[in-house]
Amino acid sequence: MRIGILGAGAIAFGMAAFLAKAGHKPVLWSPSGARVRKLAAGALLTATGAVEFSDRVQVAHNCAEAVSGTDVIIIALPANGHRLVFDSALPHLKSGQPVIISSHSSFGALYLSKRLAERGVRLPIIVWGTTLLTGRQQLDGVSVSVNTIRQKIDVATLPKSTGAEGTAICTELFGDRFVERDGILAIALSNLNPQNHLGIALLNLTRMEKGETWEQGEHVTPAVGNLIEALDLERLRIAEGFGLSVRTVQEHFSLSFHVPMGTVSEMNQQMHREGRGGFGPATADSRYIYEDVPFGLVPTSLLGRIVGRPALLHEAGASLLSAAVGRNLVADNDLLPDLALDKLSATALTKLCEE
């Protein structure tokens, strides 16, 4: 299959390598063009670690070239770039052409669906609770180190009635690793990166500021783990308020990273001992702050208010990191204002997320 990948970071490079190795034809597009300059000139895309690959891949010169004539489109970049990419792709998307959002944040599927409806275009929007893999892009501009390929990924589709179709497409491309969830609202409450990254970033912020090289799993100490578990309880209570069942943070770590159940700190220390704990951000200018706060903590807090179960720690974390970086991170969310979800009841929001 010919797959348009909109994005050019570590996740996009890793997915392109994964798909090409499986016999598909990925087409990479970078909104700025900077990260694919060498690949566009003929350099080989090289992946090491959990994916071993080295070959040329196609690079699109513009979004129209990446979208037109492709069987599936994958949005694979941080959520603070989703609106730009959605708006760029909208004029070129055709009815029936599946779009995968990896990973789904801040109800981007509702924004895309709303804009497509204005054009009279209907297509399945497939959303993932997390990314296919974890990794780090190398400074050479052509290489990616893939740390882990996730064993299980939560998936849902908008509209909900196309769920079986969406899961089948994902399985054909990436294998039998997808677990169909109860709609995009369940996916919104299954993305654990924002809460986990809040605990990690807030309590290791000076390491990030000083540009230290530090192993993330090792530094999920008992205090960091306790904060993450407390944040997780807020998320689970909100899901319960909507009548949804979602995995705990411990279940997520066990399924995604293949470690025995324990406390969050114990599980991260085990990943560290196995050499799979990864490295924390070496800068405060990190997606842990500038993506996960506005596009992760903010929508979770909104859901808590809608269902009458306030996420006080999520809200406090957003305020603390906003103060630390001297910027109103809540205002950085450019998707939610157009959706006006705060005016909906829990029942109305559930219906919208299904239809």
C-alpha cells in the first residue's frame, strides 16, 4: 500500500522504516521541509534497534503530493502541529480515504471531521491511544534509533460505526497489535503520556534546563512514581464518570514495555535495568511541556469538569509548568476553541464522539 506520512520526526521516520520493511510504500512529508532535506536528495533512511532498515524512501515536496493517490494517510507529529497539518491536508483528502492520527490528542479527530463535513467529505478517522513505537531521531537527519515497538495499541474510529474497518486497516499495515476501544472518548482518556510526562518533567526540570544526559527510567523514583499514580487516579475517575473502562498506568507499562506489574517506579526501574528506560529530554523546550500540557493535560481537565470530577492535579501541573516557563501553556491549544466542547453535557459529548 502507498502510505502518506505527514510528519518527519522520530515517530514518522520509524514508521516509514517499519512500513517500507514490510513491503509498503511510505511517502514522507515535512511541513517545514527541513528534516527531510537529505532524504529528498537521495540519502538512505536508516533505522536501528527494534527496527533494522536502510534504504531510500519517497519524500513529497508538498502536502498535496503526500495525500493524493495514497491509500492511507498517517498524521505522525506532535499535537502542537496537528492543526497546521489538518488544514494543509483538508483540500486534498477524498471521501473514503482513511486517516490515522498517531497518537490522538485534544479531540483532533473532531476538528478534522468538522472541517471535512464543511467540504462534504466523509472518511474514516482512525485514532490511536499512543504511538506505534518509541525512538530518537539522530542529528544526521537521516537516522532514527527505535527503542520499542509497542505490543498493544488502543484504537477507535470516527464515526464509531467504522470501527471494524479501522482496526482491519491498522492490522494490515502494522500487524495484530490493535485493541478496539469504546470510541474516541475512550482513546482521549487512554493517552497516558501527558500525565506521565508531567510527573517526569516537573520533578526533573532542572536536568532538562541544564541539558544533562539522564536516563528516564532510572529517574522515575518513588516520588515521581507516586505523583504519576495520583494523576492516574484522576484520569480513571473521569473515565468512570463517562461509563468507560480504560487501562491503569501499570497495565499500560506492562503491555507496552513487557515488564512485570508493580508500582510505576518499580516498573520503570526494571526497564532501566534492562537498558530500555530511554533518556529524558535534554532541554526544557520539550514536547513533555509544550505538547503534553496544552494538548494532554488541558483536555483531560476539561473532561473532568464536564463530568463533574475535577482533575485538580492535572490543572495544578499545567499552572506550575506555565509559571516555570513563563508562558500560558493552556492558551497554546489551537484545537479546542473551535470545538466549544465546554458547552456540552457528558451525554452530548459522548454522542458527538460516536457520530
